Amino acid sequence: MADHTVRVKVFNRQGTLVGPFEMSKVVKTDAEWRQQLTPEQFSVARSKGTERPFCGTLLDNKQQGVYICICCALPLFASDAKFNSGTGWPSFFQPVAEENVATHADRTFGMTRVEILCARCDGHLGHVFKDGPRPTGDRHCVNSESLSFTAAEALATLAEPVADPQVSTPVFSSSPM
């Protein structure tokens, strides 16, 4: 029987990343996901597709904020970890919280890669490679169709009821704009 809970970090009402908290996984039928997502989002996030390079709407986004899962709104990547990899997909050197991104061996197309998934809903995000910049050396190559963006000043709108405002972890290493 599959595990139906996950430990992840979420935002509180102050817009601070807190946790980790044990939460239920988000599980829906394909019909429910199709009702929630656009056909392109479903193809990428639920059917493990890939958008064409240099076509994603979030590739050139330079705003401060957080990239969240298109399926369940879990915070996944902060803008201060984004970099231009030249590959044609949004790239990040680390997730906003290690707990929020799961990995899985992907042996499709005659090669072995490391697939990255949303830890709460198992939405396909992309792949992680070991050719990124410091400090991690990782390149999380992510499909724009798997993400939504929330600006830094609106992070409180992502608040989860379980969030405890007493325990906090800063999201950005730089000062606010």
C-alpha cells in the first residue's frame, strides 16, 4: 500500500516558509486532473510530457517570488535559486525545500535520468542534472507547464492552515526589493 502522507514545508499567513509538516498527499483521478488543468498542463504534469524548449511562459521571468506546483500549489523553487542554463527551460540550483521535491529514476529514451516530482501530488516537474552552478552543482530543469508563479509580496496568499507561524525558514537569501 502506498504512503498517503508526506512531510513538506509550506507558507504561513505571514508569507514565511515553515515546517516540515505531515500532510496528506493530493490524489485525484485523471478526470479530476483534466478538469483542473489545461490540456498542456495535464500532458506535462500528469502524463510526464515535456514542453518544447524556449517556449515556456516562465523561462524569462525575473520577478522575486516562488514557483509553485500547478497541480497542488506546493512551493517548489524560489526565484533566487533560478539561473539561465541556456537549455530552454526554467532552471534552478536547488528547491525551496528539499522535502518538497521527490526524485525518481527515469529510464525512458534509452538513458537513465533523475526525474523530479512534486512531493505532495507526484506531478512531473522535469529532471535534475549534475551540471548546475554553485553552491549545489545541480540543475533542476523544470517545465513551465508544471509551475505557477507567486510574487514575493503575495506569498501570504499561499498560506496553508497547518502552518505554524512560530517556526520559520527564510526563503530568500537577498534582501527584499
